[in-house]
Amino acid sequence: MAGDGSVWVSERRSITGSEATLDSVSKTLAAAVFVLALAVSAQALSAAVPGQAQAQMKTILGSLGAGDFAYVPTYLPKGYRYDAFSASTEGNDITVSSKRFGPNSLLFHVARSGRKASSCGKGSVGAARFHGVTVFLAGKGAWRCLRAPSGRVVVVTVVGSGLTTRELGAVAASASRAR
């Protein structure tokens, strides 16, 4: 019987070892999910344009009858931070700068297009796709056209210093309605 007990203990240890391994895998997986949730929350909290600024922008543009211009970048190049916005009946400007890379800045401009969405690329020297969004490129800038809630076409133009055309294009591609 002692031999049976020793085998049983050995099997029990084996089962306990498996349970401990399964338990540790479960705990590790739970910790990984928690860390991922924190990362997503931190990313949401560090939006390219702070939520309070977006709400203020929407209110001002709405009161001017220019709600079509309420677009913001959802992506900024590393080291760049939101500075300010300027809203008018002619458009919406968002300025972004980099303290880290010296006096480099970026302007995110939204205005009426004056052209059909199908001719948005007129004047470009090329086009690129970012996350499935076509952006047109020329010189030191990038742009894309969007159909605003009113049905009118608006153009989002991004120009800046110290950034490549592709980086500017990625910012233009990230344009989304202010929240």
C-alpha cells in the first residue's frame, strides 16, 4: 500500500503541478489583459486633441454655423502635442508643436473644398494610403476630402516643418469628427 501511496502522491503532485501551471497561466493572462486595458485607457486619455478642447471647438463652430469644420486629428507624430485651435466661419485651424524637436510645428486646417470629392486629388504629385484612407501629397503638405454631415465636401490640409510628407499624410488620414 505504501507503494500505491507513493504513486498516488506522485500523480497528485503531477496534477497539482498542472493545476499550478494552469493557474499561473490564467493569472498571467489576466495580468496581460489588465495591462492592455490600461494601455488603451492611457491612449484614450492622451488623445491628440483633448476632449475639452474638442467640445469647445464643436460648440463654437456650431454657434457660427460652421459645424462642418469640426474635425480633429486622432494621430500626432511622436513628440508633438496639441497647442490651440482657431475657429471661424471660413474654417478651423488646429496648431500642434514639438517641444522635443525644436521649433517644428504642424497646422491641421479644415475648410470648404470648393470642388467635388471625386476631384480632390487635383494638383497632387502623388497619393498614399494610410489605414485604408487615401491622402494626396504635394510639396510640404498632405490633404484629403471628407463629406461633412451637411453633405458638403470639406478638405483637411496638413502642413508642417520638420516632418516628412508621409508623416503629414498620416495626420491627414487620421481626421475624425470632434467628439
